[in-house]
Amino acid sequence: MFQLRSATGIIAIVTVAVSAIAILAGLDYSTLFAGFIPARLSGIADLPGALPAWITPLSSALVHGGWLHLAINMVMLVFAGTMVERIVGGAGLAFAYIIGAIVAALAQFLVDPASPVPMVGASGAISALFGLYAVYFGRPKQVTRNMRLNRWIHVAWLLATWVVLQWMTGLLAGGQGVMLATPAHIGGFIAGLLLQRPLLLWKYRKA
């Protein structure tokens, strides 16, 4: 059950507050100020007055490209975050979210390190939660006789669905001058998959 005082709730509240301010202040300015721009991390581009490039993988997760982008991501955050937090706890959820945001930005950087287009939105961080959700709560259909293979088919299906949803959101929002960051979504999702066992071992280390 979703609670405002949970880690998921706090992340959602902070994200909505910051994104609302960014949207009302003007996306042209906000996305350049706080968005993740690969070319800045490469040293190709300089943007005086913006946040330091090294912190933008995190700050970009707090800014969205419009109300629709924000609304869909927050629904997905609450859905996946609430479920995952039940398993790994608030600290584990927050850790996975931060790692997801960082890995998502790095994945986008590796694909196009010279891109001057800002990447904004929490979808990379949420992708990590979806990766965890896929492993913890996935109920794969019997596509083959191999149960492990069925689970990975289910994981791949969830990843594809999430990427398509984000792509469609970007199209519906008209792009808003920001990046439709498929590599970031995939990177965040993979980060979640890799974190599932370490998070469980950490939470139950004293059991």
C-alpha cells in the first residue's frame, strides 16, 4: 500500500515539486540548467550557469519534459516503487533509484557522448525499479519447458513494454526538445536486474 512517508512517497513528492517548478519556470531554461547533456560530460560543450555536469545524472531525474511526462513517470514510480520497497526496504529502494539514475545517464553517454540534447526525467531511475520488479514479482508464462528461460522472456517483455511506453510518451509530448533516451531506459533496467541479489543480501545480512 502506498504511503507518503515511504521512500517511494518522498521521492515522488520531491520529484513532483521540483518538476513543477521547472515546468513553470520554463523548460528551455530548466532542461539546460539541470538536464544531463552528454557533450558536457565529454568536455565538448560548456554551459555557464548550469549545474556541474557530474551531478546532472541525478538532477535530471527531478526534471521532466512536461506534465504528461511527469504524470506517467510518477504513476509508474508509485506502482513499481511501492512493490519493490516491500521487498528491499526504504534504504534499498532509494539506493536502487540513485544507481539506476546514474547508470541510465552513463548508458546514454556511451551511446552518444557528443550529443548536445538534454536528457531529463526519472524514467532511467524508475527503469531500475522495473528491473527489480520483474525479478521479484514476475510470473512468467510457460512459453518453453525451461522455467529460467521463461523468466528471462518475461523480463525482456517488461523491458520492451517500458521502453515503448516511454517512447510513446515522448511522441505525445512532442519531444519538448529533450532526448528520447532508450539506451538510458535499458541501462537502468539492467542495473535493477544486477542489484536484485545484492539488495536482498544487504537487507537480510543479520538474519
